[in-house]
Amino acid sequence: MTRLNAAMERIEAARADIEQKAGDNTGDGASNAGGSQRVMALVNAHEKLREEVADTIGQIDNLIEELEA
């Protein structure tokens, strides 16, 4: 769980950094917009995966609790 939480924190930090850079970027509009969209799509995919992993771990924890009872 510690490693998972650390990974989630790194993903959130990367997302915040990308969003900040996208807001600060005033250079090549067309080429940077395409790159930013791809990066945001990856960040969103990672966020969805993180949520699925957290849900699955919660289910595993519940099963372990039931087996121990």
C-alpha cells in the first residue's frame, strides 16, 4: 500500500506540473496544443488506472477481512 500511495502521489504531482506548464505555455500554439492533449490523455488514463487499482485493492482487503472473520 505504501508503494501504491507513493505512486499515486507522483502521478498527481506530474499532473499538476503538466497543467501548470500548459497554462504557462504561450509559444507554438498548434504544436504544443497537440502535445499537451496527448500528455493530458495519458495523465487521464493513468488516473483511471490508479482508481481501478485502488478499488481492486479495496476489494481484496474486504475479502481478506471476511476470510479472517
